[in-house]
Amino acid sequence: MHMIFMVGTAGSGKSSLTAAFTRWLEMQREDVMAVNLDPGAPSLSYSANVDIRDYIKVEDVMEEYGLGPNGGLVAATDMIKDVIEDVSQDIEDFTPDLCIVDTPGQMELFAFRDIGAQVAERLTDADKGLVYLFDAGFCRDPLNYVMNMFLASAINTRFQLPQFQVISKIDLLKDKELEQMMGWSEDPDLLREAVDAKLSGMNKEISQDMLEIIERMGVEFSPIAVSAKTHDGFHVLYSELQRVFTGGEKFTP
């Protein structure tokens, strides 16, 4: 089994991509399933084969412990470790070849707390990877683009899993905007020029400092432009997943 975690900032399109990409993979005749790991999700745009809310719901945690929404989310996410064996067994009962895991909407709850790395390690013995979503609309600005590069680098260091970056929701971009964003990925000098030209003051200094740190961390960036709405880029993402995990073969023989 192979397992892919969808990670990104709130609103970056993790659930939408999980829904669309899972359906698309099914059309490629892959034996794939979707898992929801967000105990606070009010609703889902896909039918989760395994849903953490069957074990933990934020509303129940808030009521039992007298917590507010934020405290409830933190506590509920931390509780995932207590049911991880049950969730693993539920996934294994489906015997999928590929498992797409939708992580909590508030990325920091999963990516920057100990629970995230624990879940990634303990959730079955599958070969695992991570897709990091750059929100296309948010990343038009070079400051936000660099910040996402920094977050992706930090997550790469924390999880130590193969990472695939995608620019999500590209249907919201004009062709020129997408071309510029992809240019930042292909030529770091273009991104530095954009930072120098479009930013000033503290934002410029912070972006320059982050770029230096990212370079030292050594994470390679070659994001794939995708759209859950139009399925643009799905073939490219699929090919990259195959290249890394199966040597270019289908996940389902």
C-alpha cells in the first residue's frame, strides 16, 4: 500500500483535491481510497472510506472538556493518537493500493505538533509521501509564495517523507499569473527579482532571509500546477507519484 498525505494552509484546497484526485485515480483504474483525518470538518466534498469523525468529533470534545472551538480542535487532533491503531485497521480492511489522506484544515495542528509526525509514522506500514499545496490565489504575491516555500521546507524537515508540491486552484489564475508563478519555481533568480521589485521594507527583508534559509535547507521546488475543478495537471502529479513510488508503473497491477 502507498499513502499520500494532503497538507497545506487553511483554504488551500486539500479536501477539494482529495475528492477530485481520488475520483480521477479511480477512472485510471487504480484501487484508491480516501481518508479524512480532520475531526473538525463540518462536511466533506467526498465520501471518506475511513473517517476520523467516527471516533473523534470536535463538538463532543468541546462539550466533554468545556473547551472553545480552538481548544477543541487542538485536543481532538491530539486524541487521534489514541485511536490510530483502529484507524489503521479500518484502512487495511479495505486493502487499497493507494490511500489519499486529507489532513486537518488548520495545517499547524497536524504539521507542527508532535501528533502529525506520530500519525504519519504509525498509520499503517504503507510507503508514504506528502503533497504540499500552494494556494494559487494566495501565492500571486512573492511574499506569500516564499512563505509557502518556507513552510514546505519546514514540513519536509519534520516529516522526512517524499514531498510533492502542487500549486492548487490554478483555474483562478490568469495565464500570465500562472506563467509567472511557474517561472519563480523554475528559476530562483526570477523569484529574487520579484521580491526585490514588488516588496519593500520588512517584507522584503524577511523574504530575502527566508530564501537564504530555504536554500540552506536544500529542499528542491518544482511544483505541479493543478486544478481540482478542471483536472489540469492530474496526469503530471500522477506520473510523479508513480515515478517515486513504483518506478513508473500503476499502483494497482
